[in-house]
Amino acid sequence: MGSPDPSGMQLNGVGGGISSTSKVAVIKKSTYQGVDVDYLFGQVSLTEAKIAWDGSCGNLAAAVGLYALDANLVRPNPECVIPI
């Protein structure tokens, strides 16, 4: 996507130049006992070439289970419980 973006527009990505849309989610099958998928959230800086990995995003977190199903990282179960 390009960070920092000198134009502030992030035309090559979904960012649009505002922090609420400049995010990344890394999702993978977990190796932890009792956990199906690992989720790592990153906030992409608009002004520096860096990603802050210490925050969270409820909107992206809410999509992790659905993504895991769609990407075949987990198999559907009767309760639709996907530990993250």
C-alpha cells in the first residue's frame, strides 16, 4: 500500500489516507492447544514506514472466524465456535 504515503491518498490500497482504513490483519492456523487460529492486528502509519502491532480492531477481529472458515483454516462445527 505504501507507507509513508507522500500524497496522503494511498491510491494503491484501500487506505484512502485515513488511519481508520489503514489496517492489516495476519491470520494463520494456530499451533496453540485449544486455539484454532492466530490473529495479529497492525495499524499502518500514514506518515512513517512502520506498522504498530500493539493495538486491536473490533471490526477486523469480528471477521477472523468467518475468514478462517472461508480460507479453510478451520472446519465448521455444530456450535460455530472458533477459538482465536
